[in-house]
Amino acid sequence: MLPKLIYSLTVLFFINIKVFGKQTRIPVGVLLGPEDHSTVTLLRLYDHETRSNTSSFKIDFITEKVDWMDSYNVGMAVCRLLSRGIFALVGPSSTESYPTLASYTNKFQVPFISPSFPKILPSAAALFGVSVQPETSLAVLDIIRFYKWTAVVYLYDREDGPERLQNLLDLTSGITELEIKELKRIASAQEANNFLRQIELSERESIKHIILDVTPALAKNLIVNVVNDVTIEKRNFHFLLVHPTVDEFWTELRGVNITGFRLVNTEDDVFNKFLERWKRPEVGNDQVTVEAVLIYDGLYVLHSAISSLLADQPNILQENLHDGKVFFNGTAGINCFQDPSIVFEHGPVIAQYVKQIHLTNALTKNVEFDANGHRRGYTLDIMETVPTGHSQVGTWSDVHGLQIVRTPLLSEVSYEHLTDKVVVISSILEEPYLMLKEPVSENPVFEGYCKDLADLLAKKLNFKYKLQLVKDGKYGSKIGNSSDWDGMVGELVRREVDMVIAPLTVTSQRAQVIHFTKSFMTVGIAMLAKKPVPKAHESPFFFFQPFSYEIWICLCLAYFGMSILLFISCHFTTPPEKSTFETNKLKPCFTFSTSLWITLASLFFRNTGICAKSVSTRIVHSIWWFFTFILVVVYIASISTYFLAQQLRTGIITGRDTPYMHSIHDILHETVTEGYPNVGILESGSTLSFNSKLPLIERMHEYFVKNPDMTTNTIDEGIDRVRQGEGSYVFLTESSTLEYVSHHKPCDTMVIPGELDQKPFAVALPLGSPLIHNVDIAVLSFQETGELARLYQKWWEGRSECATTIKRRSFKENYYGSLTLFQVSGLFYILLAGIIACLIITFIEFFFQTRQEAHLNNMPLQDVMRNRANKLLGSERRLHQTDPDDSVLQPES
């Protein structure tokens, strides 16, 4: 081996000095997409690495931007590259562009290096091409068979998706029966999220197996959307990625089951050196993508093939490179439209050397090709998400098939050795996770979600257990700067208990000292606040609520002001009219009381029959009419919105004195800027250790440091402070706990919309515990079979005690509920007060008028009252008498 290497280096050096005289520049064409930044960075990196290379040749890249969906555009770009004399073509190939690229490279015999070929090849394959990406169809099939999936949802993003699915089904024929429940092409992550939300709403209890035959970038955005969607239960989904990924893909993906294939391991020395060069300032700072890794290995293959060719035939390219030009069969470049066409005479030889290359130190490890240009002899890492991130659970190779290192969720294992073991389980009292049954006895009897989960584990693994409460009543955090822990975490570290089943949040700090299984629940940090009493229930005069007191006062002042202005305008601008009485006295303009009546009638859209004569008076009338029209419209809109909010029971309150905003972030912003309301958290919980680079969260950390009295020792203490604070204190903790509290008596709290973070709850065991493997599998099987979803529904949705909450009311009640008599009783009070006032004023007017009449006629007051009463009763009787002649009009005599 060593003599051959020395011989090759000697030949290359001799070529460099004697034949070419300087480093030969070999042109290679590269096709770039509209936003292919990572490939540009890769070419810059390759050029920087080979600039000081002592090799006899250097590859010069000639790039062309193309639209992959336009075959004509792709063809013209290839022709321009051929006219410049390229020795090889490098670029991605999609279902749409592959036929064009294969046709041109076959016709002109140009080697073609592609990151990946379409899974369904057309009849005219690329004879001189190679695909660097390993094929994953058989690997996907083995994963499906291993998980024992019988039904899947297939999402794809390219036109040949159904054909690729059919190819997969053909591979399963006679081996596995696979039902395709849904088949859908998606164009964006949001579209996929909406589709998965519909599936979740229609099948709440079932586990959905999703095969994602989409690009890694689209797959990551899709999964992130699912994780952030509060309407989707993440535990009910298991995603299987068809396309290989790199390690960076898995960052920030947790809280949902994902299985995929990894091409590059970040712990590999070759990749780490590549990453160091990639991040140099002169190269760029684009993120490493799968396509960039594959193109880099493709260029490595091409470079190695040309080196081997020149070592075997040093003078083979002399006739093609001279006078600064590239010649093919004596012609400069290749003209696509020339007839007969010119071909690259050495293209088949270079392509043959490319297919014969065998690399062992490439980024994607072992690289070699079969006669058709497809990868062989490759190995893919099987990756899965875990509560703390992701981990490798096995490998798949085209030689040895699937090899699992850590058995995932549906593997059947033996649990007989656990039969006689009494497992000590520690937990903590927190509704509805664990509660004491009433009445409390000396031997406490527990109930709750964690108790049911412990029963499921004991039944699944065939063991007996003893459930006990944590001694110090804490979850677990580090004690000062020491290595000691308190709470349930401390009990596991000291091996005082065998297992912890509690709402214990998985954190990186805790995961260093104890082992967490797959999560049994994913929650967020939510906020509990005192539920405000709807103002429509505080007073029967609800119709005053849309306007503040200031508006009502201004309205009264405007009413009297416009009445005075109308009275003055009328008297100064309107000439008096002649009276209709025989006295011929002049009739003045309407009085001030009439002005008040006209203004009031306009406010209620009533006509008094009195018309303004002058222009100024009409202007006053018009302005007042416009003002009242807008005022009434605004009032109706405000009271409608107010009633809608009250019917929905959302806790929305009008007025400036409410501390409740629209979301949790609004309240925290008010707290750090104005100091109100006070925000509390649990002292020894994981909420306090929540880290974020968001400025708001950083300021909240400073707030808790400055206000240690805002923290509580227990969650119950925080809930009590919320109820006693009357809106001045809110409490942060896990959303599941707060949802339970807000739906149970005394029904005086509510959860503020929004969450700060997504965190998993998981069963915890000591490091190195013999139970780790079995408990992990059991929890995952509960997730697959829907047992965890059933428990959640039992202890949260099925035990609500607040019938007035929106979750317990029908759609009709929420949107079209009837008003109660108490809510409208204020209107009847005003009507009754008006009737009483009218009777009193009528009596006063009657008294003064009869008194004046008695004085003028020198009659006793009692007689005048009696006469007026008799006249009133007499006229009333005449109105009710029936005269047959009254119905016929008699002609005048």
C-alpha cells in the first residue's frame, strides 16, 4: 500500500512540473437554486481549502442559477455550462428537473454528481451520474415492521409522492399489511399543522403514526408547529422521517415522538474539523444542511476520481486543456444545438472512475456506488427524541439491516424477574396528580393521575409497590452550591426510593443525577389569576356599564347646554308668529321647557312636530342630531360587545382598574414595568429555573431575586394567595395543575391565555437502576395504546365542578344565552320611578290649577276639585256610551 501511495504522489508531482508546468484548472458546472445559500458557502469553503493545495489540478466552479420547476430554464442553464467546457455537472435533482439533467448529461456524456436522485427514476436514467444520498425505503419499511404499525398517515411535498408510497407498499407486499389512513401533499408547515389538527380533533384517543416524506427543513417547521399548537395532544403523534438529517435538525425538538435517520454524527472527528472550517469568517456562517454535506462528499468523490485518473493516465487531459480554453474533440466547448453534436470524449472514463471510488473518511462515512450510481455499503443512525433532547437507538445498513441498541417503544420484553420486588415509589400531594381519599386515616389511601399510572406500571411489569409521600414536601432542587439535592430528586440520588411518579419536570440539571423515562405528559408554564366577578352581576343597572361616569356627566351637560343654545338661538333669530286667538297677541318662540323637550326627543329619535324657522336654529338641531346618532350607535355596539363577553365568561372587564390583560406576557410586562400585579412562583420547583434569552424572562428572574417574598413553599399556598389577593397576585406554575384548579370549586380562579414554555413530566429513577429499561418501554406502550390520554381525560376533563365555565356549557348557551330578570330589573326600576314621579307631578299640577281656579271664581277648593273630577268622569262615560245614530254621518240641515 505504501509503495503505491509514494508512486502516485511522485507521478502527480511529475505531472505538475513537466506536463502542465502549473496547476491545471478543471472547470466543473454547478447548478444553484434561487435561495441555495448553503451550497454557495460550501463552494467557497472548497475553494479556500484547495487554494494552497499542492495537487496537480484545481477545480474551478462555474455556477448557474436555475428555477427547478422550469425544465426549459434548467436546460438552457446546462447548455451555457457546456459551452464553457465543463468536465462534470454538480447539482440537486428533483422530480421535475431530473429528466432534463439526465437527458443532457447522457447526450453529451458529461459526468453528473447529484446529492440525491428521485426515488422513482424515469426510463432514461442518468448513465453517467451518481447519487450521494443513501436510499431509505427499506430502512423505513424495517422501522414500520419493528414498531408493528398497521396504519399510517403519509404526508409528502413532491409530485411523485404517491408513486414513492406505492413503491413502499410494494416492498411490504406479503410481509406487512399497512393501511394508509390519509394521503396528502403539503406545501407549507401551516397547511400540515391544520391537517393534523383536524385528525387530532376527529380521533382524540388514538395514536397517530405520521410518515413525513418531505424535506428536512419542512419537516422541522412542521413538527415545531405541532409542538407549539396547544390544541394538539403531542403525545398522540409519532413522526417517522423518510429523508436523512444532520444533528442540528434535532435541536429544539422535544415533547413529541420522532424517529429518523442521521447521516452525520457531530461527535465524529471528520465532521468536527469540517464544521470548524465551515464557521470561519472568510467562508460564511450559514447553517449546515443535509444537501451541503452530500454535495461536499460528491466533490470529494469527483476530486478523488480525477486524481486516480491522472495517476493512471497522466496525459489524458492534455488535448482538452490548452491556450486557456477547453476543447472537446478539437472543438472549444459544446454547442447544444450543433448537429452532429459534440460529446466529451473522456466523460465515460471519468464517470467510471467516480463509480469505482471507495471512500471511508467522508462526512457520510463509507461512500461507494453500484453500477447504476446508487450508494451501497452505507450505515444510517436511527435517532429518537427523548425528554432531554435526542439519542441514537440503533443503526440500519444495506448489508446488516436494522440493529437496535436501545429497544424502543413496542418491543416485547420479559418482566418475570420483577414479580417479587416491592418497589418504593415517592410522590407529592398535588391535585389531581395525587390526593388523599376522605376521610384521612392512619394508613393513607391515595387517588389521582399518578396513582393510576403507578397501578398501570405495576400491572404491566408485574411488581408490587408502596406509595409514599416525599418527606420534605419538595420536588427537588440543588441545596446551595453543594452537590446535595432536596425533595424527590434528593431521595432518588440517595437511593431512598426506587421510583418517583409525580408532576416532576424534566430539566437538564436533574437529568445529570437521575434518569427520566419518556414523558407521560407535556405541560407549559401558565398563570393563575383571580377570576373577576362580571359587573353585569354586581348591579341590575348593567346598561350604564358601556359608558363611564365621566361620559354620562358630559352627556347631561351637553343636553342642558344644547337646550340653552337652542332656546337662545330661537329667540334671537326667529320672529314671533301671530297668535291664532282672537286677542291677536303675538306668539313668542318656544319656551325653555320646550327646548328641553325637543333636545330630549332628539336623543331618543322622536319627532315633536316643532320645526325650526331660522338657519342658525336648524344648524343647532343638525349638530345635535349627528351627535346623538353617533352616540347611540356607539352605545349599542359597546353594550353588545359587553354582553358577548359576559356570555362567554372570559373574565373580560371594562374599566381602568382591572389588572387582567390579554395574555400572560402582557401581565408580566406590567409587572416588570409598573410592579403590579405581584407574580409568584414555587420556590423549589422547576419554574424558577426556567431559562430564556428573552428580555422579558430575564427581567422576571431579576424580579424574583429582588422579591423573594413572592415565592411559595407549596402550590396550594400560591393558589390561596391568588384567591386572597383579589387580582393583585398571580401565580406561575405548570398549566395542567392550574387547569384543574380553575375547574374546581370554589370556581373563583382562571388561567390566563398563553404559556411561557413547554416542559415534559416523566417517571424518574436512580441512575443505573435495573428498572430503567422496563419502565421506559412500559410508559411508551401506554402512550401508544392511549392509556395516558384516557387518564388525562378522567382526571381533568371528566371532573370539572364549575358548570359555568365555557367547557361545560353548550354552544347555544355560550353564544345565545337568555338574560335573567335580575340583569334587566334596572329598566323596570327606572320605569317604576318614572311612573311614581309622573303621578306626583300630576297631583301637584292638579292641586295648583284647581287652587288658582277656585281663587279666580271665588269657590271653595273642594268644590272645584269635585267639579273637575265630575267633568273628567262624565267625559269618560260619554266616550264609552254607544249611540246607534253616531255611526252615521247626518247631513247638515
